Amino acid sequence: MFRRTFWFTTGVAAGVWATTKVNRKLKQLTPENLAKQAANKAIEAGGRFKDRAVGFALDVRDNMAQREAELGDALGVNASVDPGLPAPRSFAAIENRNSPKYVEGSAYTTYSYNRNEDH
């Protein structure tokens, strides 16, 4: 008699447990809950993406500043200027002496910026 009562109770408990699990899973699979889960996952993914993008942007900015400092040192732009010397002149990076915009003989190389001059 005790055996039958034990197995009956075990079966009822297993049935209740299985029914509870199935009902929970069915509630999770309703369209409303699926939409909530998708929205939560999207928000989490967006947050992770934002954190990584911000970190990447900061890394790029730091490396850019470091590289600019290296180039400035290599080109002598960051060198200290002796107060007894005149200020350095700025020159155009590329001079096209064949251009009609090029003006020879001035203190600085000047170019005309009239867009309609060539036409």
C-alpha cells in the first residue's frame, strides 16, 4: 500500500511540475512577451554597441593626437621658437608656378580665390 501511495504522489508531483513548466514556457512564447524580449535584447545590444563605439572613438582620438605629436616633432612644428628670431613664414604646400593664379614677387605666395577666374 505504501508503494502505491509513494508512486501516486510522485506522479502527481511530476505532473504538477511539468504542467507548471509548460505553462511558463507558453506564457514566454506569447506575442507580447516575445516583443518585450526582442525589445530588451535590442536595448542591451545597442548599449553594448554604444560602449564599444565610444571606446573605439576615444582610442582613435588618443592615437590621432599621439601621431600628430610625432609628426609635429619630426617636422619641427612643435620646436620651441627662439624669441630673437623672426616668426616662421608659412608657405603653400605645393606651388604651381604655371597657374595664372600664382603671383610672383610678393612677400608671401598668394593665390586668387575667385572661382570664376578660370572660366
